[in-house]
Amino acid sequence: DSGVTQTPKHLITATGQRVTLRCSPRSGDLSVYWYQQSLDQGLQFLIQYYNGEERAKGNILERFSAQQFPDLHSELNLSSLELGDSALYFCASSLPRGLANTGELFFGEGSRLTVL
Amino acid sequence: AQTVTQSQPEMSVQEAETVTLSCTYDTSENNYYLFWYKQPPSRQMILVIRQEAYKQQNATENRFSVNFQKAAKSFSLKISDSQLGDTAMYFCAIYNFNKFYFGSGTKLNVKP
């Protein structure tokens, strides 16, 4: 168990709809990353937050948005969904507050989104 | 910009044999971390091994070891005594300044 919790684990929805994926990082971790992984593909970096602020942005579509809240949990919002958005969405956390940074990313189990 | 290249999209190895997965990276930084992550069919991302760039000694975790060549910017993963449970996608990654860069992955199939 990595300590990173993602909900929901599975989600099936229709094109044009909007969904929200939630991530609770490891206790004390300040940084949250979101990745998208389509079937048999690599990890596509979407966005990173650090202590509530956006730190880096990757190949995130304008239809997608994210935020990190004061309690450090994060949400990824996907809107106007298309068939091609079907993927596994990973959240990962790192950078514990007050402790040495080992550089390791801790991954949740992912949210599997299917758009029909 | 930092990049990570895994030039072997797919590899196979016989059970109990040894296999080496290649990874090269590009960075202008001197201090960074390198990782190998494993993604089995369950698709969970699991850390296999970690190497700090300032350490010359190669990291080892049981049957997994790395060959870290800093000057050549190479970070290969050796799996000894391959087991069926090692069948997975393996991702190489570099980290520094709070940013991670992953390679495209190598799919490893361990055959009985």
C-alpha cells in the first residue's frame, strides 16, 4: 500500500459528460502529480501541484483542469469527454514536509475511466 | 530539458535467466535521482530500485541491480534469476528539482 488513495477506481460514462477524479496523497506529502496512461502506452504527465499551487504543466488538454486543496488532496476534472479520453489516470505524491526528500514518487492504484 | 530514452520497446527472457534493460537520459544537472518502476498486468506502479547520482556505488535490491554510468548518462537495470512475476512494463525515470521524467517503457515477458 503506497498510502496514496484514488477514487473512484472505475468509472464508465458517456461522451460529452464531465467527471471528477479525486486523490488523497500520502500523509505529509506536499506534491501531487497527475498522469494519464492509455492502453499499452507510457505515462503522460498532465500536471503537478505543490502545497496548493500549480508547479508544472504537461500535455493537459484545455478540457481538463485540476486543483490541490488546503488539506492537500487533489481533484482532476475532465469535461466534454471524448472516446479518446478513456485511460487510466494516476495520481502520485512526493515531498514529505519536514523530512528528507528521497525523490521517490508514490503512486495510487489509478482511476480507470471508460468513455462510451 | 531532461529526457529519458528506453530503446527496447519489448524484450523476452527465459525463466531463471538474466536480462538487462537499457536506459539513457539527458540532463545538465549534477544532482538527481534515477528510478526504475515496474508496472505488472495489474497496472499498479511499483518502485523497483533507486539511485542517487552522487553515489558511485550501484544500487542493488535482491535480484535487481543497476549499472549506473554517470558520464555516459546510462542507467540500465539487470534482473537476475528472472521469475514469471517479473513480467511487466518497466519504466526508467529521472528526478530533480521536483520534476519527474519517465521513459516510454520496456515490456518484459518472462517465459516459463
